[in-house]
Amino acid sequence: MDDVILKLHGMVKSFGSTKAVQDVSMELRKGQVLALIGENGSGKSTLMSMVTGTLQPDKGRMELKGKEYVPDSIIAAGNSGVCILIQELGTIDGLTVAENIFLGKEKRFASGFRVSSRRMNQAADELLQSMGVSHFDAKTEVDALSFEERKLIEVCRAMYNDPDILIVDETTTALSHTGREKIYTIIENLKKQQKAVVFISHDLDEVQKVCDSAMILRDGSYIGTLYGEEVTPENMRQMMIGRDLSGNYYRTKGTTYVKEEVALDVRNIQYGILHDVSFQLHRGEILGLGGLTECGMHELCKIVFGAIKPDAGEVELTENHVKITSPAVAIKNHIAYLPKDRDNESLFLMTSIKDNITVASMDRLRNGPFITRKRERDLADQAAGQLSVKMRDVEQLTKELSGGNKQKVVVAKWMANESDILIMDCPTRGIDIGVKAAIYKLMEQLISEGKAILMVSEEIPELLGMSDRILIMKDGTINGEFDRSEEVTEKSLIEKLI
Amino acid sequence: MVIEMKMKEAPVLGAKGSKKESNVLKNAEWAKKAVPFLGLLVLVLLFSTTTDGRFLKVANLQNIFSQAAIVMVAGTGCSFVMSHNNLDFSLGGACAMSAVAGIVIGAKFSYAWMLPVCLAVGMMCGLVTAGLHIKARIPAFMAGMCIMFAGRGLAQGAYLQFVMTLPQDYKVLQNIWFYFAVVTIIFLTAYILFEYTKIGKYNKLIGSNMQVAKLSGVPVNKYKAMAFAVSGFTVGAAAFMSIIRGGGVGAQTGTNLETNVLLALTLGGFPLTGGSQAKMRSVIVGALVLFMLNNGLQLWGVDPTIINVIKGIVFLVVVYITIDRGSGGVMI
């Protein structure tokens, strides 16, 4: 058939004893927006890495526009018209926006040995304009830009290549509402131009909105494909998990464990864009904190934990009037912090699961000055067991775990320290439904024991589904407060958010 | 738009093939760990069979060990610094300073003061490096280098000012069992600190990822400073050993100590960027490899300048085999 752009035949890839992708075939047509979904470790990213040339398949064959396709690098794939937007950051500090967009293509602006930065900036500005970006220009250094703005630069870079196939690998999880909308528009345009898009996301509502078809993988194997009307969160969920999962894995409405007693008092915080932020966290409460990525909520988490010193204001533990001034003080008082950026801020990747779990509990493990292997192992075994982390044993390196299991290790670390107050920054970011549900269940159990949770989330359904009370932040101030009730809707939250 | 996708039932991949691959991977990891030990073994076999038995003579082996002992002692302390991903370049200078202070005060008051003064001055040097690094935010190797130059200058100046020879009574310590006892005591103590207390554990975790360590409640600066203090303490001990070994302090006391320690740690498989994979045994194995290589080549009659070239090449090969490129973040 003529309109097939990409054909994969029996792709196989193993890492050691793990079969990441087992005999998966697929066809991608012009104008198709295909979602590739599955739990963490189901093989989505591995499959796409083979398509973009970053991994070489063990078996299988690919055809691009009817021709044999064997990319040996991401650059070769790009030259053949296959571009990818990756999950993590792909821009280089110290270069300008234009230099980042035309990375490796400077030759086009060269005359003799000199690269004309004037012509390069001009071309970049045109590109930015076509994307509807106006608040920064080609000459800006990327260091000055936010995560989201940098992501847009990557999009520009991909679009400049005029790809036939664009792969969007969980890019949107890191973006706020407006950033996502931009990506959606681009996808829509590509579709109109009869190009094809492969969209990888954990957000099934988003998939339903953006994609016209969805291919499901489970444990590296092909499970099936849904088309048009069939692409619903319920259908996808069922095929991903392989069993019926009731649509609602959030808390049931109407249950509350909130007590009068205040656990943590945050007063008049002033830092960066944060302006006079105050709130109280009660025992037995999940306090949801939502907003756009740059609204200051992530910094606020770090301040509450003592990792950033605010210019003014203070965080006080109500029980004993201790001021939280450093992570060490926070941890001593059983406060836990789960950062948004797991790989860089919450886990020692090249270190054993055991060391990751015990790091915050050393003082409890100490016998005089000594910490024995056995006590460490016992604590790690117990905490990892409680969270049912999928692993060989606690001596396994953390980097070998899937995203969901990594997050379980982070939670296990704080459970091991008997944390009483938990600050969770995007606790389910990039995590599959199975682990997500487990974390939600654990959160509910914790508040039923009288613990308190501050949950920052960029997912509005999550805020609505889990919080007893929701604070919405905008440009560094609290812009709205909602109690848990049926009347609060996504719309009312978004109004306060933008 | 018609959209269609083909599916196939996935046959289970031959379990045999994948098992083989995982074994290969495990073997590669294992081989990396074994390289230092194999190197040591190869050197021993090579030199014992090609030097007409001169290498294996007791006097020669004692000579190797007494040279290596100073590096082993300084290296055990330095490994705390290296495990949190810093290099301590102050060692040579700090050693010279401690030795000068020790023997000068010893001569003036009583030689019983020599050891405590060496240890105290060594530790002070470590704390000064730490202070410059942590409080003034100067890269640790720069701060260390300043101390190295200062120490060198001081030792040379003192050499012209004072007579720094050890009295005859202390020469009984010029004995292999003395070196052996010092190495054993320092190594065992450091090993326990490194593996079973917060000092070692936290420093390794800081080397793995400083940000995560901070957010896990590790008082990063405090434990970095402690690492430098431990390093300074062992340098003091090394200074005492060099006084004994050299029968006093000369203008050359402590020369090249920092490079020898760095070479020994690396040859022993200690990760250059620190972290949880760091093992204390690297110091012992590495120091033996370094001085056996030196000694063996000398016995072969190789020109000393060529020996340095060969050491450079061996060092490069070992780093090439053992370095962890994963954390280097090489781009596509």
C-alpha cells in the first residue's frame, strides 16, 4: 500500500536476560497519530530507540517509505526523516537558542570559514514565530530559559528537519498546560500535512484527545491496537494491565481523616517569584498544590523541606515548635521529600537499593558509631518488601529498575525513616498505572494513620482525585483554595491556574 | 484515513541465548574488578622469573614494602576524600610540613612529641584544605596544590635552617615490622570507618550524587571536611614514617606523595569520581603494583627516565580498562 511510511517486522531486543521487545511488528501510515502505550518496562522506549537508531535490534527489519531502513544513529534517522522529542532535556547550556536549533547544521549558514550568526538568528526567529513563540528570541542563551521553553527549542529543532515521522516520547509529562497545547497544535499540523506521529504518554486522557489510534505493549510483547472510537482510557487501561481495573483508582469520595491538629505551619515565604506564601498542613490531610510548572510550587517544596533557604518567612513544626532550616533537621523530625526529578535528585543510581533505602535512617541504624551490614539489610529488606519493589535483591543497582520501581524505592526510603509528614512533588510522574494505584493506596493508608501529605501535582485529575484541599498557585502566590467536594471541577481549577 | 496495524503472537525467545549474554555481562563486570589483582599476580610472576631470583629476595621485598607502606598509609586517608569525588593534592606538601614541624619540635623539646605533632599538623593541613574548599568555594585540588607548594617551600627553607636528623635511638624503628604494624593499624581502622560508620558511608554517597545526598539529609560539608581531616591525619602518620625511614627530614621529604597515592589508588581500581563502588583494598593492591613495577624495572636495568614513561603507559591502560564511562555523560 502506498500510504504506509514505516513498517517494522518482528523486532527483537534483549538486555542481558531481560527481553525488552519481543517480536513486535507495526505499520505507520501517512496522517496517522499513533499512541504507543504500556506500563513502564513494556518496551515502548526500546522500540522507538531502534527506530531512531540509538539501539540496534537483535532481530527484525525496518522499511521506511518502501526502502530497507537501517539507521545507525539518531543523526542518520533524522536525515531519513525520523525525528524524536525525548523525555529528558536535550539542549546545551551556554549556547543561544539559534545555536541549539541548528546544532550540527551550521554549515548551511557558512560562507568560507565563518558562520553567519545574523542569518542563523533570522532563520531561528522565523521558526520560533511559526510556532507562536514570542517571549524569547534566537539570541537568548538557553541557560536563561525554563525547562518548558527549552523543550520548545527541541521541538523547533525537530520541525526544522521537516520530519516525515515525529516521535514524541513522554515529552508532555514535563510540560504545563500551555506547553502541551503547543505540542498538540504541532501534531495536528503534521497530521494535516500527511506526516505521521508516534505519541508515547502515560496520560490516557491525553492520548484519547490527541491520537487516532493506540498500540498497546505489555512486557515487551504486542498486545493489540485500538482505532478511532475504541481509543478510550478504559479500553487502553484494560489492555495495558491485562485485567479489568476499575476506572477510578483515586480515593473514594466522602472519606476523610483530616484532623483539627496542624502538623506544619508555613508562614510568609518569600523567595524568587514566591511572594508571601502561607498555608497550614493538617494531620490526616492530603493537601494538593497545583499550578503551572514555573509558578514556584516546586521551589516551595524544597523550602518546606529546608533544602532552599527562603529570603523571608519560616516553616515550623507545630508539635515541638522546631523551625525547619535544613534537610537534616527535617529528616530528624520525620519529614520526607520526594523530588520531581527522580534520577538527579532522589536516587543514587549507581548504588545498591539497600544504600538508597537506608541513607536517611543511618542514625536509627547506628549502634554506637557502628552500622552493621545486617541491620542495614534487614531494614532495606523490610521496607522494599512492604512496597513490593520488583528486584533481584536489595544489593541490585538502582539504575537497573524501571521508573515505577525506582519511585517505590524512594517511597521505601522514607517509610524506613518512619516519616510523618510527606512532601511529594509529582509522585506519579512518568509512572505506570499499576505503581500509580499502589502509591495512591499507600497515601490513603498513611493519612488514615494520621500522617500528613503535601502533594504537588501537574495533573488536575490527580489533584481532584486525591486531595482533601487544593491550593492553586499562579506566579508565585496562592490564587485559589478548594475543599474536596463534587462541585469543584477541572474547569474551576484551570481558571485559577492561568 | 484507514489505520491498520498488524499483530503477531510473540514466540518466547530462546532462553539459552539470553542467559549466555547475561553471563558475558557479569563476566565483564567481574573482569573489571579482577584487573588490579591480576596485574599484581602478573607482575609477581614476571619479575620472579626474569630477575634471577633477585626480585624474590627478602631484602628486596622488604624494600618494596617499606616504600609502599608510606603510600598505603597516606592513601587510606586520601581514599575518603577521593570517595566523595575530590582529589587531595596537598599530600606531599602536607607531609613535608608535618615532618618538619615534628622533627624541629622534637629536637627542641623531646622526640616523644614528634608523632603527635606530625599527626596534628597533618590534620590541620587537611582542615585548611577543607576550609578553603568548603567556605571559600575553591576547587579542592587547587586548595590542595597551594598547600603542596607552601609545604615544599617550607621543607626546603627548613633544610637550610635546621639540622633535621633523627637521633640514633629511633633508628631501631627502621624495621619492616614497624612499617607493617603502622600499615595494619591505620588500614584496619580506616576500613572500619569506611565500611561501617557514617563517615565512610556518607562520603561514598556524596560521591555518588551530591544533590541526592543533600536531599537525603546528609550534612555534606561537614562530612567532606571530616574526609579531609582523616586524610590529613594519615598524612601526618606518613610523615612520621618518612622521618623514620629517611633517618630525618630532607629537602625531598614527601616529594611526589600526592601523585604516587593517586596512581596507587587508580591502579588498585578505585573509581576516579568516587561513589559507592569505591573499595579500600584498592590502596593496598595499587601501592604494591606501583612499587613492584618500579622495583622490577630497576632490577631489569631499565633507565629511570624510561621507567617513568612505562609507568605512564601502564597507568593509561589501567584507566582505559577500569574507568566508568557511564557517569561521564558522553553525548551521541
